[in-house]
Amino acid sequence: MYYRLYFLFVVFLVLPFLAISQSSGATKNVGAYGIQIGFSHDRSKISSTDVASNVLFIINNVNKTMELNLELSSPAGWKLFSKRSRKISIAANDTMYIPVRVRPAYNIEGNTNYILNAFISTDEFTLANAMWYIEVKKISAWSAYTPTRKLYLTENKDSSSFSVVISNNGNSDEALRLSITPDRELMLIGSNGESILNYPSSIYLRAGQDTVIHYSLKLKSDINRPEDNNFNKKESQRSFNVKLKIINEKTGKGSNKTWSGNIDFYKVANSKKVKETKFDALPITVELNAYDALSHNTYTNLSIYGNKVFENNSTLNYYFQADFVQNQLRPESFMGNYQYIGYFHKHFTLEAGDIGTSRLGSSLSGKGIKGSVTFFKNTLGVLYIQKPSLFDGYYASGYGFSHTLKTNKLFWDNYYQYESNDMDRLVKNVGTSFLNFRIFKGHTLNIGGGYSVESHNWDPANIVTVTGYEARLGFSGGVRKLSYRFSTIYSTPSYSLRRGAKTASGGLRYKINRNYNINAQYSYSDLKPILYFKGVIVDSTTYNNVQTMNINFNYVKGKGFYSFVPKYTMLKNNYIDVNTAGMEFSYRLRSKSAFKFYSTVYGGYNRFLRNPELGDVFAAMIRASIRYKTIQASIRYHYGPYYQIDQLQYVINQENPQKLYANINHDYWFLNSNMRLITNMSYNINTINLRQQFFIRPELFYYAKNGFRFSTYARYMVFGEGEYLRTHHTSQGDIEEIVPSMAIDRFEVGAGVKFNINAPISFKKNLDVRIIAFRDLNGNGKKDVNETGIGDMLIHLKLNDTITNDFTQNTSFTSRAADELDLVTNRKGEAEYLNLPMGDYSLTAQPLASMGGWFDGKTFYHTIDRDKTIYLPLSRGARVSGGILVETDKYGTGKKEPLGNIRVTAIKQDNGKTYSTLTSADGHFVMFVPNGDYVIVINEAAVSSHYSFIQNNIPLTINEDFENYNVSFYLSEKKRNINVRGKRTRYIPIQRTQHSTNKKVEAPKSDSLIEQKTQLDDPKYLPVVEPNEQGEVWVVQLYANEEARKLVTEFDTLKDISSVRCITGSGGGFLYISDSLAKKKLAKKLLKKIKKAGFKNAKVVSMVFGNRVEDEPVEEGINKKFKKIKSDSDREYFRIEIKKSPKKLTSEDFMALIPDIKVIYVIQQNGLYKYSLGEFDTIEEANTYKEELLNAYSIPDASVTQYKEDL
């Protein structure tokens, strides 16, 4: 026993020392014959150009001299700077130290451990060995760009190609994944012109190589449909976008880089109306519709509306509506039943006519006037209204005051209103205050309250005064994958805006990973209002209590979205008390194709607590929605008491309902998109009383070339029900009546017309300009008889406010263009700008296809002061060819350097424009460039680190004297710098002199504001630099997405204020930014100084340098994010509309209504701004989301809608 304890004690005593010895940096291996071998460092980390150094020690622990063999085994291809095999003699009890140096192999791969092994042996057998692990650092330095960020399609062309250039300048191979997301109007096509959905996206790129990947895109056939506001007018330009993203397929050390880019596609015509009329005008839309013609109930609606955007970005909105319901001429009908006009400026607003407060619960609406003024971060508003008219007799009037304060973290809204209603003999005073405060990033606190005082004046001697109050509290936030929200409202039974409400709602959402998430929700609502009539309480017993609980288990796999939702609801009011428990399953096909599918299945039981004899009653629901191109169909089936009204009916007569609803909609365009037929058909049946209804409504539209839209519709409906027993509840008892079966039908037709007119508001005339692009054969700049026009030329017209009268100088403009307009020439080389405002313009022509050495000429400057024709000559360029001449080193690696796919670029010196090509396998290249001064640059990063170009940045002047030029690049193998790194030793450079017959041309040094290393040092233009910051910083952005570089002299006024850097943006354009700052406040101070120096369009922006972080959570902040939608591209989606307004609303208008929702969609139709939430493929999904919204918030005007054309 004691021996065992002693043995354990010795083991525990010795083990720590053994662990310490094993954790030391040296590796010692003791052989069976007393020979010990090891390296002073068992692990080293070097770069691919370093020489690794270590010391091998051999210890002889025996009492005699040992004659041994030493063998060093290095990785394949590595250079060992010592003998691999040698004989050594070690005296007794002595130690031998041997330095070991090794150089990595040619094109060594990074992020890899290599092993050098040392063996000690006699002539008969091996005694011991030691291993040295050498890790070569991985340098992940791949980059990508798109040579062209803008692609143009002519009227006769509906497809185009683009390319992505990817270069791997690191020391290891890269496995990349490219994703392409085109707009819904575009589709990827293959070589046969057919649409492809699964395109090659995995790219394996070897170190030191680059590749070019080509893709083709085509416009879908239905994108040329006329928009509602423009009818059949052909737009001169429509834009589409393709988003590109490249990531590493394998994440690892130095491999978490992400690149994203954008390519814009433009569908361009050869003629454009810059302004609608010859004179500045107010656009007015007139719409006249007649309904239910050929009957005694025919009526007509006239709407006149529009909006005007002025040069200072202020807007004027106007709307007029009149209804005609009688045959007799009534002049007052032409005065209209709705009039509105509103002017909106960034500092103030003014509205008159039919107005309201746009506030939850406010009853102030009618004829009146409304205005607001904004100063600093405060906005003050006031309004006054009367009902039913502002000037004639009225029975109600009121006024209101509002104040909002908005900062980065705080939103505070205060409101007061007074209302007097003579018809109801009621005077009402209401005040509210709402505070939204962002505590810290991602966490927001909402606090609010209100009061109301009502005076009922039915009895002057006994005026009844009622006071009410409200309080609200909310909080939302998130931590990593968990987000949460909570809100509660309490109001007294007499509070005017929300009587007797006690509500609470909360939710938790946890994102497990990109495919799984869990969402739990709870809501409680208890309403017990006190209602008054003529100052007397008429009802204080009405109540409605609802509690809902559900947990959403969501799962995404491929294109499928699956949702499992257990639900439990408790409903209790004056008429019913029921608990419902069930399970819902939903499936949605997530596809960008023309086919979409959505389905939901629900099953559950209802328990009626006041009627236990009914037992548990089963209820179910099945719904499905299918959409294919322009056809959409949906079907919904209910079994049992699913809705509250069915549950109440079941308690009364125990009838088990079954309901079926079916709907189909078809949107068909024909005759070259000049005619459109919309057909809607529905059928529903209810087994209770056997009620059935069938409905069909086709509507035909014709879009005329002159801008008119004509429409006509027909509507047929048939309704029928079977015989049933009806019970009347009276004071004398229940009376039963048999209602016979019946069937009725109804047919109606109608027609309408819609057109635009323009009301002139200025006598300043707009002009017509005709552009002709032609081949200038003799280079005289004039169009001669034998010089024909050129089709498919992009004509770029730019308004320029800083133009001078000296057109001989090749001036580079620095001001931001007030307007830029693009057209494409027809076959005759002609393009036409109609109704162009007077001014100074610059004009350029750019070929959209290969022109065989013909290029656009210089930029031309013209003052447009009359109708004129302008000729743009194209000059002939030159052929630049050449190759790479290789010079190898006598003591080099001896391996052949790949010369293919190396980019050669010609940079034009006057505007920074570039022309590039790739070398062939033997290093030769050919490209065409226009006349001018160039610097020819070759991509030095495309060759291995063992080689370097002796000469780069070669200046070249191309003129009309020669048609062919030759440029050669000399590639020389480097003499390696051997760096010996040992313990307590300095770096010892070992160099050989590099011999070359060519002298290296040094680029001139830049005299710009900042001097940094760039690929091209240019004395006239600000160099392009690589930011060295990491993470998020604040900068002042002077210019964004510029296609040409800026002159250094342009920034002379900033020498004493800030440095200016030119960097390349994600889309490939040039960005000009200031020094980086850690805080936004400091950047704002710098912005003021920069604006005083003349850069009026500068702004503060946040930039993230280094590795870009994707999928950052949206911050729950003060501001709402408004996303614009269009009726043509977004008309298929269902949304929940929450507000309409004749003026554009801001974040403040939604804080009290939906404090926790950030993204709001907005569309402008018929003079109204319409605001909505969500984006759903089917109406069933939208209705589900609407129910969730109503449980969480009080949105009285919420409705599900589709923003199609206003028909």
C-alpha cells in the first residue's frame, strides 16, 4: 500500500518537470546508444523570399568518441546551403553545433508547413533523428475588377456582355466563388441565347495568374411596357443593375476577403425630350372615368393631379377630384369635392385644401391650411381646419401645434390639438408627447404619453367634462444572434385617442445559423372603453380581451423556405369565450424565376369555455398561391369555425361551416405593348345557407403614341343562396322565418381616358440640338461629302457651369455636372436632344462596338443658345503591339516563367482613360488606342517574385504620322537577397550585382499634396493610392465614382486644411477623400472648412477599409429607411399599406405608429405618397404579416394591397 502511494507521489512530482522540458523551444531526441540530436528551434515561420536559419546540435553522452553519419533531408525543390551528407566525429561527452540554412523552392505555396529532417546513423543503422517544421506565410492578395462599369443597349439590341477580371498576386492558390445578382428585368443567357439559372461560379486561380470571365445578359421581353405616368412614351434611357460578389470558398488564415462590384446596364434611345415642353411647365395628369354605364346609376369621376420638382429640389404637389352623379348641370360639381396643393422645401412646407394631421388617433381633418418650418434640428408645425368647407357654413373647426426634435440618438415629438364640433356639441383638447432614444448601438427606448379633455355641451347648465390619459413604454435591441422587443400601452377608458386600452407585446428572435432561426411572439390586448352619446354614458360594459402566443421555427434549404408555427389564442368578449390551439405549416419556393409557389396548412381545436357541452371543435385551413409570369392564381379552403365570426355562429346554431375561395388574375400585353388586357375572376362558396358568388371583370387598355390612355371594362357578377331559416330576436320572443332560395346577377360596363398636359410657367424657351457622329477620314474635324455617319455611338452630353470661352485648351472640368444625358446614334449617326435648356455643354462620342481602330475624338464644348446641328468627328487611332523579352540568371532556378495572361495597359495622360489587353502564351500583345500621349504599363504583380521588369511605365506619343507602334518589356530574373536569421545575430544581406543592358526608366516624382507609392507616378494628376487604414473611419468625400483622375492643382486650396487621396471604389471609379478621422464630429468640422474652400458638394461618409464585414445587423435607430418602389417592377408584390399622404412624410411621422420597424416602402401614385411595409409573393403571406402588425401595433388604416398601375 505504501509503495503504491510512494510511486504515485514520485509520478506527480516528476510529471510537471517533464511537461516543462517538453514545452521548451528545442527538440531533443535521444537514441538508444546515448546520442542526442535536436534543433535549437523546432518551428520557424518565414516568408517565401526569406532564407530560414537554425542550429542543429548533437550531444555524445557516451564515454568514447563516436564516428557518425549526418544526413539532412529538405523539402523537394528547396535549396540547402550545406552538404546533405557528411561524416562527423564527436568526442566523448561533447556537443557539436552545426548551422543549417535553407531557401524555399520556386513558387512555394503559403500557409503550409514543410519539414526538414536530420538523421544520425552509424554504417549499420540509424541512431536518432530530429525534425524542423518551417511554415511559409500565406499572402492572400487576390483582387477583382470589372473593366466596364456601364454597358449600353441600343433600340435594336437587347443583350450585352460583360467581364470580370480576377488576379491572384499572392503566394498560394485561391478557391473563389462568384455570385451574380441581376435585376429582375435581366436574365443570364448562354452561348445559344437561352436563359441559364445555374452558371459556373467556382473559380480556382493559381498564384501569380489572372483570369477573365465573360457573361452575357439579356433584357426580358416584358420590360418595355409603358409606365402609368408616362403611358406609351418611349423612355430615352432605362437603367438596370447587376451586383457581383466574390468570396473565398475556403476560409483560412488571410483568406476571408470579400469583393463586390456593380455593373449598370442602360437601354438608350436616339432621341430624348429633355423637357416635356418648349417652355418650363407644370405637368398635369387628367383622368376621367365613367362607371356603370347603360344603367340608372351611372356616375363619372374626374381627377386632375401632378407634382413639380424645382431646381432647388423643392416640390409642388396638387390634386383635384370631382364626382358627377346627376344628369342635371350643377356648376358646384365642377368646384370638386377634393382639392389640395402643397409646397415642400427642406426648410419649410405649406399646404392648403383637404388636409389632415397624419397622426395616429388625431381627428383633425377637413378643409384648411397647414405649414411647418425647420431650423437647426427642430421642426415647428401648425394647422387650422374647418368642416365641411373653409369659407361657407361649417359645423366643426380646430387647430393644432407640433414640435419635433431630431438628433443622432434622440427623436422627440410633441403635439397639441383643439377641436370644436357643433353637430356633436363636443369640445376636445388633446396633447401627446413621444420620445425615442437610442441608448447604445442596436438598443432603443421608447417612452410616451398623452392626455385628453372632452366637454359635452348638450346641456349648457350641466356640461360634462371627461379627462383621459395614456402612457406607453417600449424597448428593442439585440445581442449577436438574439434580437428582442417589448412594448406596452395603457390608456384610461375615456382617453379620446385610444379608449380603455391595455396592450403588451413582445418578441424574441434567435438566428441559429443562416438556415435556421426561431421567433417567439406574445401579444395581449384588453379593450374596455366608455362610450358617450349626448354627454351621457351609453355603454361601459363592452370589452374585448385577446391573447396570442406563437413560436416560429423557420428553416431554409436550397430554394425552399419552411415554417412550423405552434399557435395558441385566447379570445374573450361579451359574446364569446374561446381558446384555440393549433399548428401551422408554410412552404414557399424562393425563386427568381417566373414560377413562384406558396402554401399554408393549419389544423387546430377550439374550446368554448361558456359552452363546455360543445366539446373541442376541429378547424382547419388550406391555402395555396401560384404565380407564373403574368398569371396568378390562389385558392383557400376553410373547414370548421376558423374565424371569430364563424366561432360565434357555431355557438348559436352549431352549424359547421365550410368555405372555398378561388381567384385568378391575368395581365396580358399585346400589339407591341400598345394594348393590355387585365382579367380578374373569382368564385367563392359557403356551405352555410349555400351562398355562392361568381365574379369576372376584364379591362382593356390602349396606349396611344400621343400619350393618351383609353380604357374600357365589363363586369359581370352572379350571386345565389339556398333556402334557410332566419331567427328574429324581439322583446316578445324569437320569431322564425323561412327565407326562400334566390339568385341575382348584375352586368355593367364603363370607360375611361387618361392623358398628360403641361401648363407653361416660364417664357424661357428650350431648344432642339441634332448630333451627327462621323468618321473623319482626313482628320480635318469637318464632315465632308464622302464621310458617313456612324451608328451605335454613345453620345454623352453634360451640362457644365464652369466652361470658359477658350475651347482650344483641353480642359478637365472639376465641378459636379448639373445634368448628364446619354443617347445612341441611329444608322445615320444621328441623335437628337429635344427641348434642351440653354446653357454651356460638353459633348463626347464613344463607340459601343469595335470600330477597327476608330476612336472617339476630344471633348467638344458648345454653348446652346439656339436650335443647331453639331458634328462630332471620330479620329483614326493606332495599333500598339509588343512582347516580353526574358533575361534569366546564370544561378537562377532554371524554371520557365509563364508569360501568358499578363495585363498591359495604356493610360491616356490628358484624362486618365485606360485601354488594356492580355498577353498571349508567348508574351506578345496587341491593342488599338486613339491618338494622344500615353504611359504603357505592365502588371508587375503577375510575374513571380523571382523576376522583375527592368523597364515599366513607358511613355509613348501616338499621332497621325504612324499607324503602328511597338513596345517591348524586359523581364529579368532577380539575384536573391539571402537573409540569415539566427538568435542574437543581425540580418546579413548577401547580394550579387544585377547586370542589365537596359537602363531602368524612373517615373517622375509627384508634386501632389500627398506622396505615396502608386503604380504610376504622374506629375499632373493625383495618384491612385491604396488605403492603409483598418476598420471603419470617417472621411470627407469630395468626389465619388469619377471616371477620370483629377488634376493636382484642383486641390491647391486644401493644402493648409487636409490631404486629399484618390482611391478606387468598389465599382471601379475614382473616389477623392480627405484624411481619415475616428469620429464623425471631427469629420463634420473638417467638412465646413472644405466647403469654404470651394468644394460645395463635399459630404461626410463612413468607410470601412481592410477586410469588409458582411451581413452587419441593421441598427435599431431613430431614422426610418425609405425604399422607393415602382409600379412596373414591384407591381407583383403584396404589401401592407399603412398611410397615404399628398406630401412626402419623414421618419417623425412614423415613430409613434411603428417605432420598431426601420424599413418603409414608398410609391407615388395619383398625386399621393403611399407608405407600406413588407414584400410578399402572395396575399396570404401579406395577411399573416398584417395580423402580426395589428397584434404588435395599433395601425387602424392597415390594408393589404398591390401597387399596380392605377387603372
